[in-house]
Amino acid sequence: MNIMTYKGYAANIQYDAEDHIFVGRLAGITDIVTFHGESVTEFGSGIPSGCRSFR
């Protein structure tokens, strides 16, 4: 499992080979916040929006 950080938040990252997408989930919080993307670029833009939806 890989980890990505953004403005103090950490996200666990996995690749879903069945759906051919990258999937992320914010770590260390009680809510469930997920995001995904079909490319690394698309996925990278998902973590900021996931963090904004959590605040």
C-alpha cells in the first residue's frame, strides 16, 4: 500500500486492476472519505477535493 500526503492529511492508495483505477482513502480520521482517478494526474487532483469535502 502506498501513502500520499496533502496539507497534513494522509491517504492510502491502491490500484484496482479490475476497474483500472487508482483508489484513495483518507487515513487517520473517523469519517470515510474516498476518491479515485483513471490516471495518476486525475487521481492526484482527487485528494484536494476529498480533503475539502471532509472539512
